Amino acid sequence: MRARDLCVRYGQKVAIKDVDIDVHTNQVLALIGPSGCGKSTFLRSLNRMNDTVPGVSVTGHVDLDGEPIYGPNVDPVLVRRRVGMVFQRSNPFPKSIFENVAYGLRIAGMRERDVIAERVERALRHAALWDEVKDRLPESGLGLSGGQQQRLCIARALAVEPEVLLMDEPASALDPIATAKIEDLVADLRGELTIVIVTHNMQQAARVSQRTGFFYMGRLVEVGETSQVFTRPRERETEDYITGRFG
Amino acid sequence: MSAAAPPRRLVGTVRHGDRALQTVTLGSVVLILAMLVVLLGDVALGGARTLTWEFLTAAPRDGMTAGGVFPAIFGTVALTLLMTLAAVPAGVATAIYLTEFASTESRLARLIRVSVSNLAGVPSIVFGLFGLGFFIATVGKAIDGVAFGGQPTYGKPCLLWSSLTLAILTLPVVVVATEEAILAVPRELRDGSLALGATRMQTILRVVLPEAMGGILTGTILAVSRGAGEVAPILFTGVAYYLPYLPSHLNDPFMSLGYHVYVLATQSPDVDRTKPLLYGTALVLLILTFLLNLAAIWIRSRTRRHSRAAA
Ligand SMILES: Nc1ncnc2c1ncn2[C@@H]1O[C@H](COP(=O)(O)OP(=O)(O)OP(=O)(O)O)[C@@H](O)[C@H]1O
Ligand SMILES: [Mg+2]
């Protein structure tokens, strides 16, 4: 994916401005930056989730595979089927574990029960959850632990086989062990699909990503190889942030 | 500074106000409970002996001084079902429009909200007059003119117009209850659905409505049970004093429990002989309403448990 001159406003308030970034295919891009700098806003503009917030205006260009996702006649629903999203707070539906994962397939019109069952299993294995839930698929997804719920949400997003997966602080509400599982999962998915992950945890960014972008006050200050950004940042603001001088 | 400092003592009390407030509030609770117990107790004791199988299954006899209330039960149930059939889809659809499609500043949405809350404040007898003027004298007459050559077929009081009049009366409660239930669905659930590529409609049908269903059902049943006992709206629009047959068509008049209570209490030639029947009828009406309320409580407790599992 690629963003050019991307600006997002909430009413009069500018949340991000002039963001240019390339999201490399099948790599993990981590986004870091202090609270309120516009990371979530940027992320939500990549799958047009901002469209669901009243009063938002987006200008600039975002391409998915060379196609403009803000182009005329583009249906945001179709964009979201190719660009999945996992939220900060896990939000499983009050349905069975199986139906949570099958949801995206069913709404896309898939009917064949055996194909759905197979895709559900594959997604759950992918999300490293299969062994924990394979005997309780008909039980409610709400009965799982917090970390399991978040992996269920990841499985749900993976089931529709998106090209890009957006993750907004997917582990920030979890304990260290559950967090480690999510990080392992992201590391495993690396190379299979494009991932953009927002995190407040710099070790996490360093661990899971190939590239890192630093947002500050609505601007993308710098983006580059993760090792470079953390060891030899080009910008003074980046250095101050990663060395803990503010934020 | 010293003026504001608290007294340096531990013994004694500074909470006289608390105790007085507790006494007053507890007093009103007791008073209300006592009234409820007296009311229900009176009806239950007075009606219990009348409540036989024959009373429930037979029609009134001997100038309504004997027999049962089956036609009134039948009429009330039919009326309630038809009213529900009309009010619930319209009310739920209105609430969905208001919460999901209308923006908060939209003129139309504001107009609907104002109308709904004003509708809720209209006295029920006015609904009865409206039903007479609108449904019977206007819509019914027009139907007769077009389809029945002017023969009064729908242009007269009947089950259909009474049900629709009651439906309008219950509509505001259904709308408000549904709106609240829908608004209580967390935004995260909608976002989760939309982010998976669901359309707005799929999100509403598959995530929002199932999640809101408990609240919708509870509110709807309470509204319906309130409407089931109403007399004023059906007075001019279809209820009958006495009918030798059960209604079998939408344009038949019908008997109802609420109105039957009124008839027994005021129109009987022999008040002493109808008194047990009067109690029995009131008790049947109360039991029907109670059953509906019990259903609502049951549904609410089930959905509570369900959402506690979510936390
Ligand atoms: N729905 C909204 N309406 C108005 N302003 C908003 C809205 N959402 C976000 N903002 C504003 O836009 C700016 C960027 O917010 P955003 O949520 O993107 O930041 P963030 O980097 O994700 O922060 P955090 O790390 O706390 O999640 C903030 O100043 C915020 O107040
Ligand atoms: Mg955020």
C-alpha cells in the first residue's frame, strides 16, 4: 500500500497532514509515536474505517495494489474485505467461536459448509488458537480469556484472507504472556501478508517489524528500516522519543 | 482555616439528616408496597373462587349475571396479537432508522423524535377518537366506497381498527425501548463487523439486532402488556358490549376483558350477582398482564447473564 499527501480532519481539527508512506508488501511496518499523534487515525484511513466517523474528511491518495481506495465509485466495503483490521480492545461478537471466525466468510456470501469449516480451522491455526479451542468451537467467544479473544479477532480477520492486516495496539490490554503470543504470531505472519501495527511498546516494534515509522503531532517524521530507526534515527525528534526524552 | 476544620471528636453523631432521609424513603416504599398488596390481594381473593374452568371457557349468560368470559379473553388475545403485529415492525424500523441512518442533526430525525415523545403524552381517549375519525370514518369509508359499493364493511368499529389504534398508542414505547437497546450495543462490535467488510445492513441484521434483541423484546412486551388492558382507545373503534359469536374476521367487533370489567361494574341490572364475575374478570386480566411481564423479566435476566459473561 502507498499513501501520498494524506490528510485527515475531524471537523476543523487536523489529525494527520501530508503523510507519504510506502507499506512494503508482505512486510511488517510498525508505527510508533506519542499518544494523540494520529497513529490510529492514519491506520483507519488505510481501510476507510474513518468513513464511519461523522465529520471526518480525508484528502490525498491511498493506493492498494496500484488502485486508489479513495477513488470515485470505490466501495469502502470492498476495501475492507481486502484490508483487515484488529482493534486495541478485543471485540469478539457474542456468537460461538466458530461463528466469529466464519462471520467474514458468510457476509461475503460463502455458503459451502465444508469450505467454511476448513477456512475456519485454517484461520484458527494461523492465529495459534486452534489447539486451545478445537474442542469448544460451539461455545461463546466471550468465554475465552482476553488474550484468546484477541487471537480470535485476529483469526476472524485472517479468515477472509486479506492482503493487508492493520493492527491498532493489539496487545496493549494484555498481560506479558498473552502479549508475547501475539508478538510471536505477528512474527510468524511476516512474509505471508502485509501488516501495519501500531504500538506504544518499542521493544515490540523492534521485535516484530522490518520497518518502523515515527509519527509526531500528526506528521510522519521518519520511516525506515527498523534497525536504522532505532539505532541511527535521522531526525532529532525520533531520537528524543526512542531514548525516552518525551512521550 | 480553623473555621473550616472538622471538630476533633469521635463520639456522637453528625448524621441526623441521613437517618431522616432513610425513614422517609423507607416509609414511601412501605406505603407503595402496602397499596400494591391490598390491590392485588383484593382482586385475587375476590376473584379466586370465580376462576373455574367454566368461567374461562364459557360465554356470559343470563344478562351477564352468569357464565364465563371466554369471548372477552379471545378478543383481548386477538387484539393484542394484531396490535403487536402492527406496532413492533413499525416501531423497530423507526428506531433503526433513527439510530443507524439519520444523523443526529437531521431535521427529519428531530421531527420524528419530537412526534414520538409527544405521541407518548397523548391521553388514551384521544387515540380512541383519532381511531374513530381516521380509521373508521376516513380509511374504512374509503375502502367501503372503493371495494364494497358503499356497503359499510370496514367503515365501522371492528377488530382491525381497534388493533391499529392500540398499535399507535404503544408505538412510542416500542420506538424508545428499541432505540435504547440499539444504542447500548457497543461501538466496537459494529466496528468489528464493518472492518470485516460487512455492509451496514449486514452489520445491523447480524450483529446489532441480535445483541439488542433482549432489550427490544423486554421493552416491547412491557409496552404490549400495557396496551392489552387499555379500554379508552377501543371504546369507539371496535369493542362490543356483548356478542353472541366470536370474531372471525378483521372487520368483526369483539369483546375485551378491560371493557367487560367496566360493563359488569356499571351496566349490570343486578350488581350483587355480577360482583363475583367482576372480580373474576379483573383477575383474568391481571393474570394475562402478569404473564407478559413475567416473560419480559425472564428475557431480561437471560440477556443480563449473557452480557455478564462478556465482561
Ligand atoms: N472521532 C474523533 N473526533 C475528533 N477528534 C478525534 C477523533 N479521533 C481522534 N481525534 C483526534 O485526532 C488526533 C489523533 O488521534 P489518534 O487517535 O489517531 O491518535 P493516536 O496516535 O492513535 O493516539 P493513541 O496512541 O492515544 O491511540 C488526536 O488529537 C485526537 O484527539
Ligand atoms: Mg490510537
